[in-house]
Amino acid sequence: MKDTLITAHRKLVELKTAGVCLLLAVLLNIGCIIYFHTPFYEVFTQIGYTVVIALGFYIIWTAIRLIVWLFRKKK
């Protein structure tokens, strides 16, 4: 079986991608708090939902990258 190596550059790219997804989820949470006029402490109490949304963003972004990679590879 062939050993694989994940480079430091790839790890950094994935970490930045996950960070951006988390930032977008937090901003979405804050936007919803402002829109629905709920108490600001919900930023902290709803962190679990925010992490799940960030994970969803990351999965969607990874699926898009995979699809693009598959189409580029066929050419």
C-alpha cells in the first residue's frame, strides 16, 4: 500500500478554510441575533449550533472542491 503524505501547506490551507467557515457561521449567528432582536448572549449559548453550521459549510465547500477537481482531472 502506498503511504501518503499531507504537506504542511495542505494542512495550513485546510485550517484556513475551516477558520473561514467558522467565521461565516459566527457572522451568520450574529446577523440572526440582530434580525430577530434576541439577547446578545445567544452568541455564546448557541455556539454548538454555530459549530455544526460551520461544519456544514466546510462539507459543502469540500464537495465543491472535489467536484471541480474531478472535472479538471478528466480534461
